[in-house]
Amino acid sequence: QVQLVESGGGLVQAGGSLRLSCAASGRTFSRYAMGWFRQVPGKEREFVAFINWSGGSTNYADSVKGRFTISRDNAKNTVVLQMNSLKPEDTAVYYCNAGLRPDGLPGHYWGQGTQVTVSS
């Protein structure tokens, strides 16, 4: 069992950076692959980034490759999404997810989401 809480969302200008954090309350955090999804109202939730249990393997959606970096600290039960060179199309609610597959198939556990807004 994993409970997830996202933080770090906000308003940023295009080209800027933002750092999202996901804190897990469970004590089996290191057993789960972790990742991020995002969703715009009226659209499907889409895969953003994946990181395996050890942090040694990552995968990203094509739309964010080279701009976003996912990392984790199992000792702190935290996963981070560092977002650089942000674009207006990155505007969405970002959700942390536990147990997802490398190709972006989501796992069972979700956070509540944090809003990211990128102005042009």
C-alpha cells in the first residue's frame, strides 16, 4: 500500500522551470516503480515519466524528453519531477503514480494532483 501526495505546482512563464515532488506515506515505497501523469480538463490523462524502483532506469513521453527529469530518493520516500524549458502546452494537473509500467501503463496508486500553469 502506498499513499501519495504531490506538491510544487504553480504558475511559471514559458521557458522557466518548476520542481514537483511526490511524498509517499507507505514504508514499501522502494518496491514500486514510480512516475508522473498529467491531465487537461476534457482530455485523457497522459503519461509523462517513469522511474524504476532503484532509480536506475527512466522513461519519458516524447513531448517532455530532454526537458523533464524524474528522480527518486527511497530513503525519503520521495519522487521528483524537475521540469525545465516549460511550454504552455505543459499546463495540466500533474499526478504522481505508483506501480506503473515503463511504457506508461498506470499503476493502482494515485496522488491528488498538483496544478501546473505555464504562461506564454
